[in-house]
Amino acid sequence: MKTPTKRIMTITAAASVALLTLAGCAGSPEDADGTVTITYESWTPSQEVMDSIVAAFEKENPDINVEAKLLPYADYVTAIKTELASGTGPDVFDLQAGGMLGEFQSLLEPLDSLAAAELGDDWKGTYKTDALDQASIDDVAYGLPHGFQSAGFLWVNETLLEQNGLEIPTTYEELVEASETLRAAGVVPLAIGAKDDWMDIDVFSAMSNGIAPGEQYAAMDGSGKWTTDGLVDSFDAFAALFTDGVAQDGAAGATTYTDTYDLYADGKAAFFANGSWNQDMFVSAADRIGGFTSSVTPMPVPDGTAPVIAGIGGLLAVNKDSDKKEAAFKLASFMSSGEGQQILIDGNLDFAVTAEDVTPAVEVSENAQAVRTQLTSLLNDELAGYREVPNAAVKSALGQALLKLAAGTITGEEAAAEVQAAADDAS
Amino acid sequence: MSTTTERRRSGGRTGADWRRSSSAYLFILPCVAVFSVFLAYPLVRNAYVSFFEWNGLTEATKFVGFDNFVWLFTSEAVLQTSMNTLVFGVITIALQMGGGFVLAVSLAGTGRLRSALRTVYFIPVVLTPVVVGFLFSKILEPNDGDLRNVLDAVGLGALNHSWLADPNTALVTVSFVNVWLWVGFSMSVYQSALTTLPKELVEAARIDGTNSLQLVRHVVLPFLRPTHWALLTLSIIGTLKTFDIVYVLTKGGPSGSTELPTTLLFRAGFDEYRQGRAAAIGTILFLVALVLTIVQLRIAKRAEAKQ
């Protein structure tokens, strides 16, 4: 006869096996009533906007249920990596263009056939070429883009400039002079969150395309080097912002959200480095910025102004291991070029990724409308190229080099060498 | 036929013994299971990953031997990171242990005021480091932050500085914030140890004519030796693990002046998708903590034996 102990152990073992077997059973794609439930994960948009999107989508597709999970960016990246690695990833999820897309590529479903089936053979024509390119690798779409945004320009508090008898600077030399006057009056000249590597990269990328057009893109796609004279000059020009009195004191320790955002919103800074997504200030900080007139202007560089860079806010990808790919694609398409795009744009005031323009249907102030017009013309006339650095390791090295330039501990030449070393290492 | 006693004397085991030990094993099974799954397995897996080049997403298949460790020990970051850890550790441990001791001694005893003050000093310990980081970022902001405004208001505007943006002051600043965060913990540990201080010892010393300072130096301090060792061990491990507060305040900058192994690990793993390098850093960090702890325990044992 088995001893009591042995019996307990046997039962425990048997129960564990039973539990594990049950846990291992995958659910069937369709629920009992014939509806399909798909899961969506991202760091964006806000819960409120997402709820509107889900409601509208489920109305249009009564046989599909959406479970959306939103997390702060860093947590989201950790969660999605863990889930995909363990096979429990969501059906549709968001990615950033550039390095992130490259790293995740092998886990994504190529969308061309799904898109042709759902939207017709000429579906690519629905999109702006730049937007779709950024969601593709070698001409194969791995996600549907959403939210076109521009960066590398400056927000301007025109009221503060007027009060100090200044005009919007159109060259770097004018910017330095204006900064002197502003500092004397106790105003922060340029509020730049230089602790954020993405901010430094945005500002630098615009400046380099103004000083040495195209050289940075060549370095990033491998056809050129980071150590050209033009790019070294650009690195030096970036560093000069922090030694010529243009950037605010302690810029190297300031974040965009919310150190410099607050300085601008509270009317303490004349210029503010941030992208087109900052239009949401007109919605979420309307009363703070209502007291002064805002406008946008290209970044001044030696002898002129720089163009802007633009990129998609993200791309909606379908999990390669999903068993509900058609439903997942429908959601991605809804959010990218369908009614969902309108809801997103109403919430964050981004630009459309579709060739056919979509404008926010919400009421905004006259100032907001004027700024949007300015941004649209910058996007149409002064666009240098894409925003996200294609390789994650090179992006990290570029960010680190720019951080050191902002802190004044290396020269432009050393910065260029560092980034080139990372580029060589990565290839 | 051997009896139970005879079998035991010859070093064998009886059926009863086995039944008793098997139920003992069952009792510790949950704890061992948790330890294996959440501590032992991740450690071993981490060490395994450190020999691969892995982006953290797909299968780890590219074996690179000791390359990640070679990178770790030959990169420029290593020297600076080690120096930073040393400086950060020394400042944090000395000030929070010393400050905690002073607070515990000054606030020892009963009384509502003392009790309230002890609570106030302990509050930072239960705050989330990320929140504290944001708080101090706002306070230390050089253009419009609270510290600047206060200094200006009292006429000390000349002392204003970009504390977190200057590579020369960033590390010390971050260390002070860390001290603020943890001094309450040391105080609380010392305080509970102090309640075990025999009153007779204090009375005897007083009768001998010792003043308060001598009392602290010659009676209290030596009495708390085990507490010192315990806190030192915890503090060293805590220092090696510090991440949140530094990441939020400076992200390891400016220019690597506050870079710690943990911020380096985070960047390698999450920004650069180089999980192998991150694993290598993690493995070395664990080994350093292990060695330091063993050394400390040995010294502490020897010191106690001497007593």
C-alpha cells in the first residue's frame, strides 16, 4: 500500500500535469457566438481616444471584438518583446519606424497580400509615398503607417519677441544676437530638452541637412560616412548652441516632457524645440499658451535656415503568429486610413498618412489654425527626408555623441568618429 | 533483525526517518520552487545569454563566446562606470548610514514629536524612486526650478548652478538625492536596534560620568556593530542595483558622468537591442555583489569571534 506521503505526492503530480495540459490548450479563433476577439497593444494613443476608435471599429465590424492594452512607451517595449518571444503576443501592435521596425521584422506578417485582398490591388496609392516607405523594408509593407509628424524646427513665442523688439531670426547669427537680448531681459532664449537623445537627434538632423544637405542620409544608408567635413561642421554647430548662449542654462539636464515644455507653456522661453505633435498644446494646455501668440519657424543655421524632417508616428503591424490575421489587418487599416485615422488626428492633431489629406474636425483656436497652415507648408516645401535612424545601435551612438556635445565634453570631430565606429560595428 | 537504534548508530536510515524527511522536503518545496523559478533560473539563463549576440526578440542563436565580456572590460565606459559606482557608493553609504545613525540617536525614545519626526524622515523610503526623480528634476531645474527660486529669494542667487547638467556636479547631486531617499531606512534599522540597548549599560556609563557624546562613541556605536554590518551589506548591494533614480534624473549623463552599470545595461538591452551585452553586465554585477557580500560576512564573523 502506498504511504500517505507517496499518495499526496502522486496526487499533486497528477494534478499539476492536468493543469499544465489544460493551460496548454489554445483557445479556438472564434468565440462561441461566432465573433472574433483580437488584441491590440501600443503606447499610443490615449485611453480616451482608443476607446472611441474601438467603439467606431466594432460598430463597423460587429463580428470583431477588440481588446486594447495601452502602456507607457518603455514599459510597452519590454512587454511586447517578452510577449512576442513567448508566443503570447497581441494580434496587432504598434512599432516605431527605423531601428525598431528592423529589429522586429522577423516577427511581423508581410502585409501586401492581406492588403490587396482587403483594399484592392492599388492599395498602395492610398498612402503618401514617404509614409508607406517608412513602414516598409525593401518595398514590402510590414505595417500600416499612422500619424505623419514633422520635427527639427522651432516653436516661437512671438509675443515675447515683440516685447523685446526682435524679429524671428532667419540665420544662426541672428539667433545668437536675439538670444543675447533675451537673456538680458531674463527670458530663456531656446528651451531645448537636450537630455532627450531623440530631441538632440531631431535638432541635429535638421541642422545637418541645412549645413550639409543629404550627407547624414548617405551616412545612415551606408553610402557615405559620418566623418565628412560637412557633418563634422554640423556636429560643431550643434555644440555651439550650448556655448553661444542660445540654449537655456542646464539644457543638457533638461527633458522635453516636461522641463522645456513647461518653460514654453508658461511663457518663459522665446523658442522651443519640439515637433508637430506639440500642436496638442492648443488642446491640452490651451489656457496656459492662450496668453501669447505661437508660430513655428525653421531652425536657423549659419547663413540660413534648415529644412524639417518628418516621420510616421508609428506603424501598425500584424503578428506573424496570429490566427486572426484578417481581423487584425482590418483594425490596422481602420486606424491607418479609415475612420480611425480621423479619430486619431482629432485627438493628436497629426498630419494624414494618406495621399488624400485629412484635417482635424475639432475646433481649435485661430492661433492653432495658423500654426497648422505654417506646418503644412513646411512639410510640403522644406522636407529633407525621414526622421527615424534606421539602425538601433547607430541611433544610440548618435544620441550619446550628441549628449556629450551638449555637455561640452567632446568635439565635433570626436562625435563624428564615435558614430562612425558604431556604424562600422553594426554593418 | 536490526533495531531502529542499531540502524541509526551505523549511519543507516529507517523508514520513519525517510517519511519524516520526505514530508520535510514537501514543506520546503514551495519555497524551493519559487527560488528556482524566479531566482536560480533567471541567473543561469542570464549567464547563458551573455555568451550570445541576441536582440531579445528572436531565438538566441549567434554564439559569440566571450566577446560580450571582452567588450565590457575594454570599452571606455567601463572605467568611468566603475569610478562612478565607487564615488556614488561611498557618498551614499557613508551619508545615509551616518545620517541614519545620527537621526536614530537624536530621535530615540518615546514621545509624539519624536515619533512624528521619525515618520517624516521615513516617508522618502516608501516613495517610488521614479516619482522622486521627477520631483527633484523639477526642484533642481536651473531656469525656473524651486531651488533656484528659493536661492534667489534669499539673496543667494550666485549659488545657482545647473546641478544635473554639469558633468562635474551631476554625480554628487544624484548621490545626495539617493541619500535623501534612503536615510530614513538606515534610521529605522538603527532605531529598532537601539531599543535593544540595555538600560543598565547606559545607566552604568552615566554613573561613571560619561557625557552624551562619549556615551554614543564608546557604548552605543560598538553595541550596534551587527547593525552596521547588516546595513553595510544591504547598502552595497543596493548601490550596485540602483537604477530608477539615476535614470530619471540624468539617464546616465551628462556625458557618462553618472553612468552606472545598470544604466549601461538598460541602454545595451533596450535601446540597442543587444541583450547579450546586457546579460554580460548583469552577470558581472551579480558576481561582484556576491564576492563583496562573502568578503563582508567573513570579516564580520571574524570581528564577532574576536569579541
